Amino acid sequence: MVKKQIKVMVVDDSALVRKVMTEVLTSDPEIKVIAQANDPIFAMEKMKKEMPDVITLDVEMPRMDGITFLKKIMAENPLPVVICSSLTSSNASTTVEAIRAGAVEIITKPQMGVKGFIKESAIQIIDAIKAAAQAKVKRKSKPLVVKEKLNADSMLAKLPKSYRSKAMTETTQKIIAIGASTGGTQALRKVLSAMPKISPGIVIVQHMPEKFTTSFAQHLNEISQMEVREAKHGDKLLDGLVLLAPGGKHMILKRSGAVYHVDVLEGPLVSRHRPSVDVMFRSVARYAGSNAVACLMTGMGDDGADGLKEILDTGGCTFAQDEESCVVFGMPKEAWKRGGAQALVALDDIPQTLLNEIARIR
């Protein structure tokens, strides 16, 4: 039986971006670009003839801006929208607004060298479209040959089976670790807005391109009682503080004596991502172990599934978001299948579950 193709509409005022994006997407037999439009007005006309499964949408366009169009889509006929935005600070702030409006993924494009950048990022772009196609949006809301898929071993040596973290004997500080991807921006807003000011330090990997994590961290800081900021190399992880891994860099938890801190590092894509949840989770298993509570949330693929199991194996508490409340039940499903999650928890219950499990650590 032939697999149904994902129908995509590319909306961008740049003819070059439309052309190259179409070439990249149609190189995967599971994707079909059914239309291109240079602004939302033309896009709406084309949508009357054939409705796409996914829309890639630029933010700044003539006649109607991308945010206005996104809000109109989510109010009238919700479908997955992937924002395709330039790597600029001003656009990063606008992209956070797009996330609030219901966008499910972000693709970056530079102001210069667009053609080469898009072609080099082909696999990540195709993965973003496939993740978006699986997303559950609500009213408001033959594969490419790729390089070997790297795991966390490329950044941090695998823990031996007999390994047990010494964290409990060296520090009493408790920490929380969270990983998320597609749909995670909205899920993290809900979780962090419910966490009390005096909570254990939290480290988060949310799959998001560079430049955008700074604005996203600032937005989370505005809605959370905890202090939220984009992590910098050497930052100490203190109670009441949330450190978000910067886009394009891996974040590793470490410990000096009784004090936790993070390293922010360059490195290869791990599980096709940088930052990678698996890399961060493995470091949590190594340096926090039974002092950690970890949760893997909504997202496509399996990044974080093995790392969650490693935290469990070193004495930590682990759980994953349940299928009903996930935008994409991919990463949590894999964690559950591989025995890394002790329970599946609804999004609304995650904050209290984190606090309950932290309270059980002695």
C-alpha cells in the first residue's frame, strides 16, 4: 500500500526561498508541495482549491504579515503551521508570538546564503514537516539517504551498567530535567507557569534553533515565578532557577563538589538535534542520579528516550507526557517502550508530579 503523501504549501515572499524549499521538500517521496504563495492573500485563494496538511510560513510579508495569517488559520480552520523565519533578534521575538498563536515548529533561514543553508539543513527541515504533519492542532487551534544517526556517545561516554551516581553522598541538592520538541513550547509555558518560586533548579532542552531560545527564555521568565534564562557556559544551577539550553549548542549538567553547573558546548547533531535531550539526560544521570526527577514531553522521534532510561537506572525518578495531552506522542512513546518512563502523566498534572517526586527524595 502506497503511503499517503504529506501535502505542503510554502508561503514566503522570496521566490528563491519558495524554489529551494520546494526542491528540498519534494526530494522526499513522502512529501508533496501542492502550492506556493508569495503572501497570505494568495495563500488563502489557493487553500480554497486544495487544503494542505502543513503550511510553511514566513513572518514578514506584504499585504498581510505571517502572524496575522497564522491567527486567522488557527481561528477558522486549524492546521499545522511551521514558521520559516530569519535568524535575527527582532524576528526571534516575533517567532515567540507565533508560538503563542499556535505554530508547531520553527525553521530558520539566514539573511544571506539562503539557498546553501536550506540545502544543508534539508534533513532537519524534512523532519520538521513530518513532525508537524503528526501534530494535533486545536482551534484557538522513499526517504533521503542520511549520515549515521549519532547518539549521546558522541558527546559524553556511556555509563557502565554497574554505574551508580555518587550525588546522594556528595550533595543534597535536588534537580529537575525536562526534554521536549514539537509542541513543547506551549507545554513548557503551562508547566513553568505552575511551578512555585522556590522549586529545585530545572534544566531544559527544547528543540529550537539558535537565536530563538533567548527570546523564548525571556518569555518563559515573564510567565513563571521562577527565574528563567538561556544557559551560558559555567552557569550554576540554583534553586528557583531554570536554565534553557541555547539553540545550536549542547547543554551538559556537571557538578563541582556539592554545586551543580552547566557546560554549553559545540558538537555534532545527536539524534538529529543540537541541543539534544539525550546528551543532557545522560549528564544528569552521571552527575545527579538519584537526586534527579526527569520528564520527557511531547515531540517527534526518540531523542531523550535512552537518556531517560539512564536516569532511571542511576536511581532517578522518571516519567513522560501521556498521549492524549501530547501534540506528537513520539519521544514519550519511545521512552515508555524502552522502559525509561515509570509513568505517563497528563500535561496538566506534570507540575504537581514533579513536585511530588522531588519531595520523595531524601
